[in-house]
Amino acid sequence: MLLAGVVFVNLAVLRLNLRLDSATHARSKLRAENATLQSQLSAALASHRIQALAHEQDGLIQADPSSIGYINLGK
């Protein structure tokens, strides 16, 4: 009876270890996918790329910094 209990506990631990290994593998895969997606997002949001698309698609150009003025809305 005791031997059957020990075998049962060992099988339960083995199943848990297999699940843990599977979860660890899935987590590693998700982290790699997240890193890839973050890299793609960063490249897509690069300001020079956005400026080039704005110029190509809409004919927009960057404003001359000396032509920009600010209004003080305080008091």
C-alpha cells in the first residue's frame, strides 16, 4: 500500500514537471515573439520613417523651427 502511494506521488510530480516544462517553453516563445513585435513597432514608429511617409503620401514638409511661435495661455 505504501509503495503504491509513493508511485502515485512520483507520477503526480512527474506530470507537474512536464506541465511546468511546457509552460516555461511557451513563456520563452512568447517573450521572443514580444521582442520581435517590439522591434517591429519601434521601426514603424521611427520619426524619419514617419516624415518620409508624410512627405511621399501627402506632400508634407517639416516646418522651419524659426517660424514656430508659442502663445502663453497663463493668466
